[in-house]
Amino acid sequence: MITLYHCVSARSFRPLWLLEELGLPFQLKMLPFPPRGLARQFLQENPLGTVPLLIDSDTRMSESAAICEYLAARHSPGVLDVGLDEPAYGAYLNWLHMSDATLTFPQTLVLRYTHFEPAERKQPQVADDYSRWFLARLRAVDAVLQGNEFLCAGRFTAADVAVGYALMLAGHLNLDAQFPPAVAAYWQRLQLRPAFQRAMAIQHQAALDQGVPTTPAPDIRPN
């Protein structure tokens, strides 16, 4: 069985949501945030101390967008995955990588320098600059959604899960009020998906059952 190590609303929500979309059985192991500081035993599983960590037999993966690509390719080819022979294959890969490298990364700096650093190290200018960077990069999402329900291939794919998490994180930072109308409508559609709603409920109940905080703790990876 697949095992997923997860913190509430961290980047590991991407594979959790996709596992629900796929209907796959899995074991969810909840960790307090940040696990590298509050769950030191986890370093034996992942020396980085970060989530997600997905274990599938001999496969071990720690990058959320890559996990989405892996799960979709193995368990939903041509549906939640986009195949090599499809015209949208390049766009699909681009959105998967953009979801973390371009859309999630700047938000981690906002989190770090507004919430997680001690008072003397907080950097309001850094947080403001990277908030604007995220919103500027969101123009690419908005441009595609002007004429499409989903990001690529004319259907919902793992790329929508990956980018959807970046929009979820923006909501935790109160940046969602600045979404363009097409992006805001897209995000509302994603939140109505039954698998998204199940993933939200599952992480909450699992946190309660396993004795970890139930409040969102988005994953940041400082240098």
C-alpha cells in the first residue's frame, strides 16, 4: 500500500488530493509542522525532514509535483495524466513544474518572512515583493483560463491539482482576494470537486486521530 507522510495543508496536500481523485488505497501518516524540528524521528525516513514523502514499494519520492506526475502516469494514463503522444504533453509538464517552482516558491518566502522568522528577522519588504511576484506570475494561469475550464488537454489533470494547491496556499496568505476573476472562478470549481473535499476532511480527521495540530501549516523549505 502507498504511504504518504503529510502535514496539514502543506505541499503534501497535492498527492493527498490526487490519491483521492484516483481512488487509490493509502496510509496517511500525519506529522506536526515543521517535522524536521517537531518529529525528529521522521529524519530516519526522509533526511531532509520535509513533506511530502510518498513510499510506494521501493519508490520513495519527496517532491510534490513529481509525485503528482508519477501517480497520474501509473494509475490514470490518458485521464489525469497527459500522454507523450498528446499535443498538450508539453503544456502539462510545464504546469506541473510551474506549480511549485514559480507559483509556490514565492509564497514560501512570504510565509517565512511574515510568520516563521523571529520578530527581529521579519522582512515586510521581502514579503511584499514576493507577494507581487506571485500575483504577476498568476497572469499565465489567468490567460489560459480565459477560454478554458482547466489548464491543459481540455480536461482536469494532475496539473490542476498541482496548480490548485498554489491557489490554496495563496488563500492562507490572504492573496486570493487579488485573484483575477477567471482564476477565482477556477479555484472555486476546484474546491467543489468531491475528491478535494474528501482530502480536506481526511487530513483533518487524521490529524485529530494522530494527535497533531489541525490548523494549516504550509510547508516552507528555508535554506
